[in-house]
Amino acid sequence: MAWAKTQVAQSEEWIKPKKDLRRFRELIDLWFDLHGMQLKRGIERKKALIHMCDALGNPIASTIDANMFATYRKERLEGKHVPLNDKRKRSRGISVNSANREHAYLRSMFNELRRVGQWSGPNPIEHVRQFKVDEQELSYLSLADIAKLLASLEKGSELDALLVTKVCLAIGARWSEAVNLRRSQLRGGKVQLAKTKSGKIRAIPIAEDLERELLNFSNIRVDRKSDLDEPLFRECYGAFREAVERAKITLPKGQLTHVLRHTFASHFMMAGGNILTLQRVLGHADLKTTMRYAHLSPEHLQESVRLNPLAQLHLTFTSENEVKQLKPSTLRDLIAQCDITASEPNDMALWRGAPAVGKEVDL
């Protein structure tokens, strides 16, 4: 017994670690103070985590496990634990995307606390997988729709909304990036976008006529040098929505202004644009995000038209009757040219695809 007491006194390894009794809310506040407050949407994340904390009853953080979170997530999808101020979702559950977002917030919080040495345990949901979300087709405006929209904006005398729309269509800017544009960001035939989603500055060339239109507008709106750092446009989201309704353009839910960015990217690729250039213009950190638009390229997967087996068969024979008239020796020669091994000639087997497949076929 004396020896054991001596070992405990001399080595921390013999000391039983104290149980971490901090509650979930305490960790949320700690995460926000040490990291979250520096994030663009840190306050939004904190609110989501606090709502989760309240729904779970502010448990001791060390008792949170995969099952607890999975049960909470299931109930959220079923319409439970709805914030009091969120009337839209009282009759239905949150979307799968929203559930995945809350999942990411919680996982990120524990990971960050581990990095700064404030959490020694494992991440309780590190083995919980997010829901798989099927990729949805991105909607974009046709050239006729664009013309109707611009005409509707001009008819409504909403110059702010008209110019913001033109900027979005011309350089693929997000609505928030365009509406917060400042005179100081227009220089040398380029628009310099700052405070972007990725945090990186993008400088994108614009056409001379649009640059002239923006500068003329700024000369009217900005009358003092000190105003150069003030937003060039007034908030005009409502005016844009009304213009879309007047033009009778139907858009997918949640894509009211973002359809302009999709429209830029879609027409850029349909006109033969380079996917890497599009990535830089849109400011995507990951090329996989930009690849959503690759299928719109005129050359996208066009080799499948030329290299599919039916096309190769058509190049070899003009009709089924022509195959039937070939001698067995001729068939063997054709098969050899197509790099096919065969036995016991049968002209119909060749017609069914032997020249196109390029592998062993019984003849």
C-alpha cells in the first residue's frame, strides 16, 4: 500500500484522470470564443449549436455519443425541436441538407476544441456519416428569359436591380458580392470582388460598355470622395423578385438570385469556355464544384457518339444483308482486323456486334 501511494505521488500515470463534467453549452461558448467568432457565419453556427444543446437538455458533453446525435437528427427531420421563431418549419421537418449542416457544425466544434487542447476525448460523432444527397439539376435562364428579365427590370425603373443583375450575369458574381460593390472595386476594366465566400479576392474583366454604365451610375450615386468605400447600390432584392414575377419566369425554390450565377456558368460552358477558367472566375476552391457545369460543354463526352459500338458497326457494314453475303474466310479476316478471336463461323453473331465489341465472340 505504501509503495502504491509513493508511485501515485511521483507519477501522473498513476493518477486517475478527473471526469470532465463540463456541459454542452460551456463547450459551445468556449469554441466560439477561441475560434467561432472569427468565422464569417460564426454567430449563425453558434445559434444552431445552442438550439441543439437546448433540444438535448444541455447534457454533460462527455455523455454525447453517436446514438444521441442520430436520434436528435431523426427527430429534426420529423419536424421536432423547431425553434420558436421559425414558423416555416413547424409543419414539416428540416431538409436533409440542413441536417447535414448541423452535423458538420457539431463535428467541427469538437475537432477544433481538440486542436486547441480544450477537449481530450474523441469526437463523439466522428464515425457518424452524413446523409447522401442526390445532385440536383442546376437551373439557368435561357437567352430569351434573360431578355425578358432585363426588359422587366427596365420597365420597373429599378436601376439598382438592373445593374446588379447585369454584373451577376457578366462575371458570375453572387448577388451579395454584386450588391455590395464599391466604386473603388472598379478599376482597369476589371471588377475586384472582395469579402467573397472563400475569403479570396477575385479580379474579373468586364466589357467596356458595362464598365462605362457602372461608372456613370457611380458618378451620380457617389458625389463625395469619402463615399468611394460605400456600397454602390441600394438593397434591391425585392425589386428583383418583382421583376422575375412580372416576366413570368418560374424558378426552382431557393434559386431566386443565385440562378444568375448558374446562368453565367451554364452559358459560359455552352459557348465552349474552359472549365479551369470558369473555376477561377467563380472562385471555387474545389474543381469538383465547378464540374457540375461540365456537361453543358459542346464537347462534353462527344467521343461516346463516335466510339460507341453501334457507330463502329455502322462504319464496318452498311446492312445486315451485306454480312449474310460474306464468306466464312472473309468473316475471319474482318474479325482479325477488329482484334477479335472466334471459332465456328456464324455470320449473325458478327452482325450482333463482333466488330464493335473487340473481345472474344463465338461465331
